[in-house]
Amino acid sequence: MAKSVKVGVVGCGGIGLYHIRGYQACPRAEVVALCDASPKRLSAAAGEFKIDRTYADWREIVSDPEIDVISVALPNCLHAPVSIAALKAGRHTFCDKPPATSAAEMERMIAAAGRARKKLMIGQDWRFQPDTQKVKHHIDRGDLGTLYHGHAYVLRRLGIPNLGSWFTQKKLAGGGCLYDIGVHFLDLVLHLCGAFKPISVSGMTYTKYGQRGIGKGGWGMSEVDRKAPFDVDDYACGLIRFDGLTILLEASWALPMPVEGRHGVDLYGTQGGAHLFPAQITRLVGGKFVTGEPKLKKLPLTTDRFTHFVDCVLDGREMVVKPEQSLVVQRILDAIYRSADSGREVTLARH
């Protein structure tokens, strides 16, 4: 059995740099190749991280026989085609969020992983946060009783990635704030609740500031086309219904609120509640609610998603972020957009 993996990172923008640093911090991984269509970004990353092997075309890096793992850090529209090609080439594949731009694409990614017998994981890093692990421990132990409602929110006052970049073009991104940051907290709340069988979804999306050039944040290394339309959402919300449980999701890139941003998850159960971030547990004690900080002597997981993925590849372990769960996340995202377009609740088929 191999003691380490050789990694090729596809995409050297802001997310790609996170990927490179993540693997370089992992003692069982070595980043051996980089790929980016931008010569400037590629050269800068190769120089900073001292990586000699570079590719301008993702088709070439996924075919490199010395690479064990392909890490995808590209615009959303390329998640599925690059991941599928990597899996077909026999590479374990780590793909950044969102899973894809449609559930149909994610289904093809899962099928490709199954045929290749290779690992496929979507990079949902919030599951690995220490506070998340502590709260999840108390939920799974039954301290909150039966969960009946959750509220997940990630709201930015000025947080639009580069206006005119791929982030703000539907043909390249698939969606706006819902795909960029909402997906993180949707996945997080589903994971905490252990709820992956949604019944229906109602959603609304809004574009109120970005199309006016308002709301730009500090993130983004992508090329900018000043003539490109801003045709994605800068605020979105959805109500997801399960059997005995509802979840409210909110996400924004640009919102006229008094603080720069806030994010968290609130959960309500029959014996108590939980809050993230920071982590707090509220219990029903003697007919009263008592709130305190959750305690856990040892975290069950590493706090790094890249280390977790590498360990799963090398040791044959089960991944915490299962591709079938990421498919449910993508189905809910799809349903929020469909509901917003139709003005109606979307019923989801039982799988």
C-alpha cells in the first residue's frame, strides 16, 4: 500500500492556492503538478510553491500517469467535466464546492467514480471545524432530543467576488451567492441534522445590488470582463421540508445590514438547541433552558479536509463528505432555483 499520494491541482486562483497549501501541509501528500489557463497565475503559483511541472490544459494534467489525486479548483461550470475526466483516467478526485451546476452533472460524477473505483469528495470544509464536531457529537448522542427546525445563514454586506469575473456570470458559475457560500451552510446544516431525504423546497432568489455595481468584496483572482452581465443572485433563501423537520437557509453577497457579515446555524430540538458559531448547547434542565459551551475531550476527525481525503484514499476509510450526500445538496440547490423561477414549491422525488 502506498505511503503517500502525488497530487495535481487544477486551478491556481484563490481557491487553488488553498488547495496547494492544504496538501503541502499534509505529511502524506505531495503536490507534483499545477494547471491553469492563465500563464500569469500558473507561473506565480509554481514559483511560490516551488513546483516544476505545469500544464496549461486540464486534459493533460488529468492524464499524467504519475498523479494519484486530482484536486479541482475551477469555475463551477468545469467541476463536472474535469472531475469526470480525472476519474475516467483513474485518479482519485477532490472537487471544490458546489458539487456541480446541476444534479444531473453530479450524478454523472458519481457514476464515473463508481466505474473507476476511485474516491470522489466535494470540499465541504465546515464539517471539519472543531465547533461543528463538538455540536455534532451532542446531537448524535441525543442531547437535543428530536430536531424539528434549523436555520443556516451566511450573510455578507459587501462580499461579491470580482464584478465581471466568472463568479458573477450564470453561464460560468451556474448561480451566485447560493452556489458560492450558501452551499457551505446548506451542507453543514444537513450534516448536523443527519437529514438527507428532503420532501420539498420553496425558494426565492434576488439580484438587487450586483447588477448596479454595488457590493464588491475583496475576494477573487479571476479575469474580469467589465461588459459581462451580472445575472446571478446576490441574495437567496430557501425553506426545505423533511419528515418532521424544516430548515431555513439564507445567503447573501450584498445586503444592507449593519454589520460586515454574520454566519451560523441554529438548531431546535425537543430537549434542547444548538448554536454555531461559536458553539453553544442549550439543554432543558428541570423545566428551564440552560446554555453552555459543548465539551469534547478529543475531536473524532482531523480539522483539515485535505488531510481527511488523503487518509481516506490511502487507508480505504469512509469519507465524511459522501458523494451521495453532496448529490442531495445539489438537488436542493437546483430546487431553490426552480422554485424561485416558478413561484411554486418544488416536490422532490424520494431516492
